[in-house]
Amino acid sequence: MTAIIVKSPFLLFQELGMTELLLIALVVLLLFGGRKIPELMRGLGKGIREFNDAKNNVRQEIEEGMKENPAPEKKA
């Protein structure tokens, strides 16, 4: 039998140094070009903003629902 070792995906990012990050940035620049990167970042920021708005709306609806219908008191 062989043992399967599962590593956390976050361990990969702990081992990245400055050289590796510069290499990744260079590859992204070569693949997308200087003109596409601002568009990609703008789209990423817009997506994160929409996600946070939706998350806040859900939280607000849950809090309002809890205020409208308080939990019944348990009798001792």
C-alpha cells in the first residue's frame, strides 16, 4: 500500500521567493501584453466589489430576519 500525503495548497505560496514572483510577473506580461493587464485588473476589482456587495446584502438580510423573528425562549 502507498500512503497519500495531502499538503495544504497554501504551503506552495510560502515557498515563493522574489525571483519566482518576478518570473511569474514577466510571463503574465508577455502573455497578456501591457495594454491588457489594466483591463484584467479592472475586471478583477469589479468582480471582488460585486462579491463583497452580495455578501453584505446577504448578511444584512439575515440580520433583519433575526430582528423580525426572535428565537423562542426555552422554558426551564
